[in-house]
Amino acid sequence: MYLKSNNMKTKILLAEDDLNLGKILKSYLEAKDFDVELHLNGEEALLSFQKNEYDIIVLDVMMPVMDGFTAAQNIRKTDKKIPIIFLTAKSLEEDKLTGFNIGADDYITKPFNMELLLARINAIMRRIGADNDENSEKNIFNIGKYTFDYMHQELKIGKNSQKLTSKESELLRLLCQHENETMDRRVALNRIWKDDSYYNARSMDVYITKLRKYLREDSLLQIINVHGIGFKLLTK
């Protein structure tokens, strides 16, 4: 169980159209001292998100009225930061890529082990809160004309700012830590995605493309491919 720095329980928005499974998940996570709110379709979950505050969202994909992908897309229009985990039977690679392109922090396929879900939730929440007790200056990077605030998951240039997802922030920080040096793909995959499978490598490519888009206002910045090894953030 992850407690926030103010010792409040982590609040989870859970959307699962299988009522029995939803109740089991809710009971399991509440037994681990999380605060869980269950909804049976994406529309209900989206409306609840718009009215309340949550720390993390767990969405099934195939739900009536509004599917999880659509709900997540709507959430990302107003909140780029809140972690989203998809929990679904849709296991095709194209479905997973869709989920990560929307901005998911994790994608877990059914059937699944509830301890795995718990571990993924705790890992994401730890990552978000990891720097609360550290000097924030260690988490601020100047990248060309940009300022990247890792702790607040924000990229700024002039008066404009771009909120980043957890994985975008993790990946950009790793690139910054290897500025003008090659960042090994396998190291990044194991550190951020926890394994270096082909699917996760494809997922990381998607995130690299997003970061390139975010950094395009400074023409001197480049994220280049280093064939067979990884990527390099060039700032000079």
C-alpha cells in the first residue's frame, strides 16, 4: 500500500463492467488500504473524474456506453498527469499501442494476478512521490530553451507548458541524465517498463516520438536513434 506524503490514502477510480470482478478488485484494494470508487462503464467513470479528485485511474477497455479508451482520451484532454492503467482482455499489440498512445502509464491484460496489479499501482505511486523528500533542484533540467521539471512532470518553454505522463517524464529524465551521450535502450526498458520485450520496445518508440514533438520548438534539440544501441538527446 502506498501512502501519500500527507498520510492520506491513495484514491483509485476503478471502471470495470463485470460487477463481480469489480467488487473483488475493490475489496482487495481496500484491504490493502486504498480508497476505491467503482463504476461499471466509462461514461460513469468520466463523469465522476470530472467532479472528484483521484490519484490513479484503473480502466477496463471493453465497457458499455463508453469504452475505456474513449474515457481515457477525454480524461487526457484536461489532465495529462494523472496515472492511467488499462486492465483488459484486449491483448493484441495494436490495442496495447493504442492504450499507450492515448497516454496510459501501464497496460495489464486479463487474466491477471491481483498482486501484479497492486505492485504496478504501488510502483507508479512511488515514482510520482519519490522526489517529495528530495531537493527539487535535482529534478529540474535545462534542455536548450526548455525547462523540464521532473517532479511536477512539466516541460516549459517561455510562457508555454506541456504536462507529461509518468512514463514520458521518466524517459525524458533518463535522456537528460545522458545528455549528449547514448542512452542504452535496454537499460531504459528495464528501468521504466521493467522488461525489454519487443512490445515494450515498440511502446518506447511511441514515447520517443511524443518527446520529439514536445521539443520541436527548439530547432537545436534532437533525439536521435543510435542504431542497435538506443537514443541520444543532443543539445549542442
